[in-house]
Amino acid sequence: MVLLLSFQKFISKLGIIMKIKLSNIKKKELRKKAYSLKPFVMIGQQGLTDAVLNEIDVALNAHELIKIRIRGGNKKSRSEQCLKIKQKLDAEIIHQIGFITVLFRSKPDNK
């Protein structure tokens, strides 16, 4: 475990972003924390625009764990929008039910 942490610090000093998959236990803890949150960003009729992506990025940088509400469209279009957010912003989808999606992205180390 110590070797893994020191390797991650070494990689982060080089400026390489290493994606670590969250365990189910960690996702469960994050789901519990997100229960009381209100949606930070609402995606409306215009869909996923650059302005909406920027707002989600700002919210993830500030809070790490956020809820978003995706209105309109069917289930397939909502899940496609969530996947676009995940890919473009390097965020992890913690939970998705109905119109609500919970996203997590750890804050970058600024040391």
C-alpha cells in the first residue's frame, strides 16, 4: 500500500493523470454523502452545452461531489449526456436514478 501511494505521488509530480477506479465501498460512502445534497447544475432543453460543462467543472473543482438534474429527453439521452460529462470532465458517475445524477472527481493536488 505504501509503495502504491509513493508511486501515485511520483506520477502526480510528473504531471501524469492516473485514473483510479473507485471501489464499491467508496461509491457507497459517496452515495450516502450525496443523499442530502441539492442539485448544483440543471441541464434543460438546450442539452449539454459548453457553458453547462464549464459550470459542472467549476462545481466539481469546488466540491468534488455534486448532484446534477437532467431534464427532458428519454432515459437513453440522459445516460448519453452523463457519459459525455464523464469523458470530458474525467468524473466518476456514482449514482444515477431518474433525472438525478451524482458525480465525483477528486480535487487535484496543488502542492
